Amino acid sequence: MTDFDPFTDMVDSPMYVVTAEAAGERAGCLVGFGSQCSIRPARFVVWLSRVNHTYRVAEHAERLTVHLLHRDQGRLARLFGGETGDRTDKFTDVPWHPGPGGSVILDEAPTWFVGRVESRIDGGDHVGFLLAPEAAETLGGAPAPPMSLSDARGITPGHPVN
Ligand SMILES: Cc1cc2nc3c(=O)[nH]c(=O)nc-3n(C[C@H](O)[C@H](O)[C@H](O)COP(=O)(O)O)c2cc1C
């Protein structure tokens, strides 16, 4: 518990799955630390923990895919947030296809964008990946409302914090 917790406890951020590919290796994890940070030019930052397998692949990736999760996608959230690529190949359990520039797109996620990594920002135990969107898609139909942190709180992070 810190003095900051009363503030962060009130924040119910949307949940994303961020995927990366580098040198033929794929990775992806559940992310709550993410936000648009510029309108013109359009820019978005996702923050990856230095300990995660996804961070180590993303360090060498030219692009990341950010998938917005919807409330009915608990299975994807548990797989990408509760397992680590250090022990499990998450991509044998979910259908995916290659996207622009070697990006990795999850077939089950209807809402996503691919961003080119413009820079990396030291944020402490997380590193910010500043993304310039290159392609985006929201498939038709009426998806469930976005998943938020309060929907995912029961998931124990698959990668130990230290
Ligand atoms: C609710 C929730 C939010 C999370 N938010 C982030 C985040 O913003 N950034 C991050 O790097 N990891 C975050 N994680 C942790 C990773 O998703 C988790 O440790 C995952 O197993 C890492 O997988 P990897 O080692 O394959 O990258 C979050 C986990 C949960 C359950």
C-alpha cells in the first residue's frame, strides 16, 4: 500500500493484448497501462514490464499490435495475462494471422491497430513503447463493451514481478 493507491484504485482502465514479433519469435501479454498520447500526429503508448517475455521480444520488434479486449473475451485475457511466454507458447492456443510489416494479429480480437515503434521510454519498471499507428480495424457487428481492469482483477499475472 502506498499513498498513491487510493488514486490508482479508482482508475478502471481498458484492457489490451499487445503482441510482438522479432526474429521469428512471437510474444504477447495483457496490458492495462496504455493510452493515446497525441492527436496530430496520432500516437499511443503501451507500457511493458521489463520482466515480461513480451518486453524482451518487443525490444527488437519494429511494430506492435494493440488489441482492445471486449468483456466477453475472458479466455484471451487469462491466456495472455495469466501465462508467460517463457513457459508456454500462447500462439498454439489462439488463431492468429500475420498483419502489416510482420505484425501478429489475433483472429478473435475484432478491434486492433498496428503501430510502428517510434521510441522507447524509460518509465521505471515498465518501458513505454511510443507507437505511430499504421493500420487499424474494427470488425462489424456490435462487440461487447470493452473489458476493463475491474473485469480482469482476478487474473494472477503469469510472469512474476521480479
Ligand atoms: C489486470 C492485469 C493488467 C496487466 N497490465 C500489464 C501492463 O500494463 N504491462 C505489462 O507489461 N504487463 C501487464 N500485466 C502482466 C502480464 O500480462 C503478465 O505478467 C503476463 O503473464 C506476461 O506474459 P509474458 O511473460 O508472456 O509477456 C498485467 C496483468 C494483469 C492480470
